[in-house]
Amino acid sequence: MAKPKADFPPAEAIRALADAEGRLALRVTPGARVEGIELGEAALLIKVRTKPQDGKANAAVLELLAEALGVATSRLRMLRGATGRDKLVQL
């Protein structure tokens, strides 16, 4: 069975959460039943199906965020939080 396509907020709304240097705070839920992105109070809430093993969930987070923003995954860089749920990404 194919996984359902994730529903994303507008790219402009996601970029509006970034600070002046283009850094975006994320709160990640790995191993979720469905993938998705939601706008939170202070951070972007991202749910990925991938389990947190060997950095696979981090890669899935960057791929999902890049898809939502309409940019290549290589344009995003994880600055902080590789082993935690709270992450900081450079856009």
C-alpha cells in the first residue's frame, strides 16, 4: 500500500517562522503513523514515519522539509539537534 501524500502548510508560512539568519526551529516526531508538517507556536512540528536509527529520521526530516519548501534537500543544513527531537535547520 502506498503511503499517503503529506499535507503541507504554505511555504511562505514556513519561511515566516525562520529568524533573520534563516534558521528554523523544528520539533520532530520520528516513527509517526503519518508524515506531516504543522505550524507551531515557536517551532515547526514535523512528523516522519522513519525510525531514529543511524540518522535516517534526520534525512527524512530534511527531505520532507525540502519538499514542503520546494527546494533541493542540499539547500538545507542541520545546525543542531542531530540526536534530539528539537532541531535547528539553516534554510
